[in-house]
Amino acid sequence: MKKQSFYILIIGCSRLGVYIANNLSKLGHSVVIIDEDESSFILLDVNFSGFKIEGNPAELETLRQAKIAKADIVIVTTRDDNINIMVAQIAKEIFKVPRVMARIFDPVHEGSYLLKNIDTICPTSLAGDILLKAVTDRDEGK
Amino acid sequence: MKKQSFYILIIGCSRLGVYIANNLSKLGHSVVIIDEDESSFILLDVNFSGFKIEGNPAELETLRQAKIAKADIVIVTTRDDNINIMVAQIAKEIFKVPRVMARIFDPVHEGSYLLKNIDTICPTSLAGDILLKAVTDRDEGK
């Protein structure tokens, strides 16, 4: 099994951003995390070994400063779906990042045609489907 | 396969609350949803056949008004973990609801001893683990 270190850019220091940044950093990857609110970095582990960049992720200058063009993986997890969709598209189409993943907050946006070639994840529908399954299983007496 | 209609109380008309309320209502269950902000009900489907109760879920009077003691299932999905944990405990211990499920926002609270006998779901760690797996699979060339 090969063990590579990836250059991973995480955009948005939300709870989800923090969760994956801390874990990917522990796994030995090079992690850079961007947020426009410096105080959000406080949730990162004290052992977080990556870089933190304070800046607006909707500005190309911030993305360039984070060397987005060199990223193997970009994960977009701000709290705003519109920014997530836009930044994911920029990463994919302008900077040709091989793998782009975006958190989608509102299940309504999940099917957006704008998200072609972008892996999306919607925590709300993930959790919702598990809760629905629990009720259905109960209905079937499992 | 038996098909029962459950009396399901959903506390918190968050995105997750709306998602499950709409789906459980479609499945033919009796759904009641509580939120202290009436405007949050706007996200429910026009076909939502359940009841909406405007009230503070941290007050026993609101829970009694929603006939919590008769509920087969209580699902707590407000945006506040402390309220979720407290209301889930009240449902389980005071009103003896057979099945109680709570959304936990912050992965840090997931292991809380207060959540004994309560099924918890943390959308952040669910989504985070899927994103981490995607990176690990890439590392292993899958």
C-alpha cells in the first residue's frame, strides 16, 4: 500500500472543516485551511501542523495565495452553499484541481447542474436518511 | 410486512427537522413539529399533513401541549446541542418515550454520558468520515 502526502486545501473553517483538517493533518497530509474569520481557527487542534490563511475564499487572490493550482484535493466547507458551489467550480474549471469536494448545506442544491464533476456531500440528507431508516426499521419490527 | 402509523414528535424545525418531517408525513405517519420561531415552518412542504406548534421546546408546557407522552418516537433536531441533550433526556426519562433520537451538532458532545439510551446522530462527523474515506481511498489508488 503506497502512502502519499497530498496537498489538501480546505476552504471554510466550519465544524466540518475543522474535523477533516485535524484528521488529515494527523494522517500526515499537507493541509492549508482558509477562512475569512480568524477566530474560527481556534477550533483547530493545538497539534494541527498545517497553514491557516485568513481571507475571503470568494476572491481569487486568496485562492492563489493558498496555492490552489498545486492542490491535489480541494474541500469546500463554508457555511454558505452559494460560495461552496462557486468556489468548487473555480477550483475545478480555472485551477484544474484533480479532485474537488463540496459540502452542500441545503438538500435542494444537491442536484445542481453547476456541480458537475464535483463530489458533493450533504450532511443534512445523510443524517436525515439514517433517521428515516431507523423509523422504517421500527415499522418493520426490525 | 406490517405498516403502522407512528405518532412522531420532531423538535426543532431546522433543515434536518424539515427533511424528516416532510418525508415521515409523506409516509403516512402522524407528525408534530415544534419550533419557537414560527417563520421556520415555511420550509415545510405545502403537503405536510402534520401539526406545527410554536413554542419553546425547553419548556415542559410546550412538550405537554405536543402530547409528548403519547409519542412513539421523538426526534430532537434544534440547532443547539445543549437543548437537544436536555430535551432528549426529558423525553426519555420523564415522559418514557420508547425511542428518542437526537441530532448532535458538535462531535465533541457525541460521547456524552447524558446521552445514555438515546440514539444520537452527528451530521458533521458522518460527513467528515465520508470525506476522509474519499481522501484515504485516493491515497490507496482506489
